[in-house]
Amino acid sequence: MGRQPCCDKVGLKKGPWTAEEDKKLINFILNNGQCCWRAVPKLAGLLRCGKSCRLRWTNYLRPDLKRGLLSEYEEKMVIDLHAQLGNRWSKIASHLPGRTDNEIKNHWNTHIKKKLKKMGIDPITHKPLSTITIDQTNTLEQGNQPIEEDKNQDILLAQMDIESSPIDQSTITEIKSEDDDNNNNNNNNNTMGTNCANNFDSTIVEVNNNGFCIDEVPLIEPHEILVQESTPSTSSSSFSSSSSSNILEDLKFLSSFDEWPLMENNNNNMGFGWEINNDFSSTLDFLLEDDHSDMMNNVTFDESWKFEQLL
DNA sequence: AAATGGGGCAACCGCATTTTA
DNA sequence: TTAAAATGCGGTTGCCCCATT
């Protein structure tokens, strides 16, 4: 009964990936698309488990990934989404094309957390640190009465200086509620310390706290999280999990064929990487160059490509 | 110049859920 | 239907780089 083991775990390699391994994995995915990860290591000639291959691809090798620091807009999105979803990094990442859950998680832990603390905001509750004790005391004393969480959200948004990169309302679309999943998320939020998600209203509030001057910031309903609509030229979003388009469609939107940069990793190995804003065309161009043609092996660029399951 | 400590990030670990034989 | 493997996800670790002493 059951299924065959995905791989023989004995003798599998761990640790950082080498350029050679990257090449093999890229070649395989380009040739075959993403099918079953358990078969990938064997078929690609890698001494890795399928899980490791999947992680390497989704977190680092995927051509639609943006590289580099999150933009201010993306950072605000992360904070807003975190306030609503908690540590559901994959959910948050799904609203930020080209970003991975791992990347967002790392960025949160290394940058945003500190930033919020510096601003006097608790990164877990998204409340001003100075009022948490009071709020918690009130909650205890009043028998879990609702607290003024809308104000806290205002404080958060205002302190992130949202006006410096305003969200263009004309280019945003509403994210459809994710049915039961979102409901479940809301139900679980309290256990994740993100209980500020439930009581947003559209009131514009001005609050002074610890010297922070709060500007008028519209609030967002939990079911009205907004994201910037991607344009065809930023085809990366078409790789999202909800997309059924294949890679040929993405290629139609590709602009200039620049270079696919080799990036030095921590082990001083040269690995594949994409600079921010590079797209898959860069990858193809790089591979097609004479100097790198050996990397392509049997990769063909015809319609037999099977990327229908690509993310 | 060497030692040290912290920051940042890629990758691993372990658990929960889903899939499949 | 059931059990085992695959997959997805969040937490954690380990290593490299760099600034400071």
C-alpha cells in the first residue's frame, strides 16, 4: 500500500547548491516543466531530494523571481497583509508577484521587525508598543471587549509614510476573498498574535502617540486587501499559482534580451541569478549565447514546452 | 592585521495536509 | 477505506560577509 519513496535518502547531498546543480535543475525544468518533484532529482541527475529541488527552484531559480530588496510599496504590502494574515508567509507572498514566502519571511525578520520596533510598533500585534500593556489590561479588565484596533492600523500605515509612494487606486484590483480559507485564517489570527485584523473600519482617525503625528489614512476591510494589478510586461505574475498560462505566453511579452547574470554566491561559486526587473528573456538569451550553449543540452524552444503546471 | 560579533539569507527541519496506490 | 509518501508551510539553523574593536 501507499506510494513509492520519492528518493533514496542515503547519500543525498545537503547544503548550498553549486552552479552545476543549478544548471542541471534549470535544464530539467526548462525541458520538462514542473511535474512531480520526487522524480526530478533522478531524472535531472541530482543527488538531492525532491523537496530540496523544489525549494531551490521556487526560492531561487524561478525565472519570475525579483531579486533585491523589497520596494517601499512591497514592504507596506507585507506589513498590511501581515496585519491581516499573520505569519502566513505563503499567503502574503501570493499577493506579491516575484517574491517568495521565504524571502518575505526573511525580510520581515531582519528588516521590517526592527523598523516597526524602532517606530514603537509591536511587529506581532501591529499595535503601538506603549499602549499594548494598557490595551491588554483593559481587555482583561473588561472581559475581552474590542479595542480600538482601527487606530493602530492608522498609526502603522501613517508611520510607514504611505504618502511617499501612494497606491494608485486606478491600477488596483480587489483580491477575491479566499472563501473558507480566509475565514479560517481570521478565526486563527488570534492564536497567531495578529488579532488586530478583525475590527477595521473605514473611519479616518488622527492619533497622536509618543510624538507620532498621524495623517489621514484610509483603512482597509479585511476582505478588501488591495494589490497592484500586474501589467503584461511584468509577466512574472503569470507564473502565479492561479495561472494556467504556459511559458510561451510569457515569452510574448518579453522585451529586450539582455544578459542572464552569473551571480557569485556565498561559496564563491558562480550560480545563476536574475537581477531585479530582469525577466525570463534574460535567462533564455544567456543560455543561447555561444559561451553558454553547453548549458542548454537538449533544451528546445518549441511549443512542446510543458510549463502548464509552473507554479 | 586579527579577532569578534551581528546581520542577512539560503537551506534545512519538522509538522500538517493532501494525494495516491 | 486506509496507510504511506508527497507536498506545502512556517520556524529555525548555519554559514558567509562585513563592520567594529
